[in-house]
Amino acid sequence: MTINVPRGTVDLFGKQLQLFNLIINTARDVMKVYCYDEIQTPIFEEYRLFERGVGETTDVVQKEMFIFGDDENRYVLRPELTAPVARFIVENTLNKQQDLIKLWYAGAAFRKERPQKGRQRQFHQIGIECVGADSPGCDVEVISVFESILQKLQIVTYKLYVNSIGCANCRKDYRNKIKEYYLPKLNKLCKDCNNRYERNVFRLLDCKVQSCRDERTDTPPMKSFLCRQCADFHKCVLDLLSKDGVKYIEDNFLFRGFDYYTRTVFEWRSSQLGAQSEISGGGHYDNLLADIGGDSLPGVGFACGVERLMILLENNNPLVPQKQLVYGIYVDEEQKDAIYSVISSVRAKGIPADMSFITKSVKSQMRQAGKQNAKYVCILGKDEADVGKIKIKNMSTGEEKLVEQNKIFDFLQ
RNA sequence: GUGGCUGUAGCUCAGUUUGGUUAGAGCACCUGGUUGUGGCCCAGGUUGUCGCGGGUUCAAAUCCCGUCAGCCACCCCA
């Protein structure tokens, strides 16, 4: 019987883990420059947080959450991190201590879905939330932060899509208009779109089925339904983006799956990811804080998928620096303890050192040293031990030196 | 939740169409070629419940049924 990793999860190890850490560390550097504070919230939360925050009709809340506990205490593994961060802000009334709250996070999220490329049941998000200012500048800053991360990671194969979905008021008018527009076309639309018509009309605007896209051609865009404030706000966001040199594509049919978004929404997509083309996404939210019981504060944020960034980066060959490793080799069993002492003293100096504890020929120990990409090997045999010396070999030049055992550090650099 | 594809050595896979001795290859690993010297080369060697369970058959990796797992895709999202 073998025990496997749970479905949709992976063990991170070796190169993959290096890549993972590279991404987190890069993000951390960028956050520092943009003056965001790191926050870590628990990996599980009360069920109600997501029911209220993300929305009880969303797919994520309806069918993708890992729920546990009992009727009195229902918990879920967090499916996203915006609602938990909002909860943190509300619970600690951070807005009473400062005007603008700028937080970033990196952590695992969980969704009970069928795994596929770029989609896991446990995945990791890096994200930020900027809460407290009703300014288009915040939306633009949030977008800039992720642009900056992409730049630092030298990722260029992506596109940024931006839209405004307005406030609750303008969206209500638009919803009616869309329903009216699609009503006579329902029999021409796919099964999913017929579903969407009832549950969330806007989603049928970005259906991938070609026949549905064909029916979309004359659809009035959201843009024409934005109220004065929302329209001004959106124009200001787009102007600032251009001034900031951020390249974006206006996508009037971009809508997102969480209920909390209002006004600005955005997504970064790459064609190199497989079907799950979204690298990162986010938007503005005016009602989330109030919805979960806090003061009415606007916010904006993004969340990116670390695993999706990893897919984009794993074709690049990261530079593997030559290892600063000293490998100890004993010729006979009698020198085993002595070479261990040598290794220990090297380690004590902070230099990586290793040896084989399995008695093998010098040849196989040399092979092991080569495999571990050692820079130097220290060879100790009877000949050397008798005169209190040790042989040091430089593995890249092949040069060998016989040196006093207490002077080896003069030769290891 | 739905659909398609794939499960054979540690890894990548061939062999399945058309059932037939002892299931192969490359890589990796180990040993040797050098009394105590890596990479390259050469010689040799180790490794398999052919995913699992059942059925058909003289005979099953191969055909049939079931089941599990993985991948990819739909929905939705990171």
C-alpha cells in the first residue's frame, strides 16, 4: 500500500521550491518599495466570512470550499485571502489608526476542484489590499505593484485587461438591459450560458463558445451604462495607467466571479499557461468591509497565483551557481573519524562540507563528490595521516596540494 | 459534478492494433577498467505484484467488465 499526496496538492522540492522562494522573495522586495506591510492570517476561517464576503451564490462558495467543524462552529479552509484580510482590518479597526491601510500577503488557499494545468486544490497566492481611500490612484498603484513584480521576474509574455463593472446602481440597469438583449437569443446559446442567464448574466458575455460569441456582437457595453461618478472614476484610472506607462487592453466584457467587486476590475493573462490563462486578477471593492460588519470603506487589491507564475518561469534556466562545497574522502576505514573532524571544522567556518558515511572505494567517493558539484575534496589516507598532512584537490583545475592539516583554510576559498 | 486521454524498472517511454517461450530500450544507480582520484569513454551488473480486482482462453502487459489513480479539458477561478 502506498500513501500519496492528497489530490490536487504537490510536494515542493529542489528546483521547484527554489523557484517558489524566488517568486515570494521578489514579491517581498517589491512590497517593501511600495510600502505595504505583510500580514499572515489563519489558514481557516469561519464559514460565514466567505458566505458574506465572497458571496453565497458564487461557484467558489457554493461548491468549492473545504468545510469542517460542526453546526455551532463551521469552518472552511480559506478559498481566497481578500476576505480574511478585510476581516483582519475590520476586527482590529485599523481604519481608526491610519487613513490608508496597505497590506500584502503570501499564503496557501484551498478549493475543492478537479485539478488541471495551473489549478490545484492547494495553491498559493501573493496579493495586496489597499483600503481606505476612494481614489483612482489606489487602483493604479495596485496594478503597478504587480506590473513591477512581473518586471522583476522578467516575465514579458502577458497582457493586462481592464474594465469597470460600475457600482451596484449602474450594474442593475445594465443587468436588465443584458437580460432583455439575450432573452430572444437563449435557444441559440450553450447550456452553460442558459445557466448563466439565471445565475449571473454578465458571465455569458465572456463565454468561450464561438456560437455564443457570435451572438454577442451587438451587445451594448457596460461602459455606456456607467453612472457619472463611475464613468469619471474609470476614465481617471485609465488616464493614470497611461501616464504611468502601463500597457493595458480595455475589455468591456471582463467580469469576475466574486460578488465584492465594484468599478475597476483587471486580469493579467498569458497564453503560455494552458486553459487557465489568468496569472493574476483583482479589482476595486466598495462594499466588502461593510458586508462583513465593518465601517464602509473602499478597497482595491489583486491576487496572483504563485504556481501559475512558476509555470511561466520554469522554462527559463535559472543560473546554477557553482557550489561552495568541500567534500571529505577517506582512503581506509581508519581515517573515517579523522576526516569527519576535518569536515566538522570546515562546517564550523560556515563553509558547506559533506562526506560519505558509507564505506566505499576512493573512486566512488570521488564520483559522489563530482555528483554533488564539490569545489574541493580533502583526501586523507595513511600516507597523509602519518605525516600530519591532508591532500586538497581543486575539482575544476584538477590541481592537488599536500598541506598541513591545521592550515587547510589557507587553501579553501 | 461532466467529458477525453494515460497507468509497463527509480525516471522517460517502446511493446497492446493481430493474445504465444525468460517483458525491453535510454537515462539513473552500482562495480570494474587505475595499490588511493570525479566529469568523458569502455566493459559488466542490479531493478518490475505490466495500477488494482474479476472474467474469457491451453495461454493475457495485450481481449472483455469493473475499480482506483494521474493528466488534460468544461464550469469557475489564482
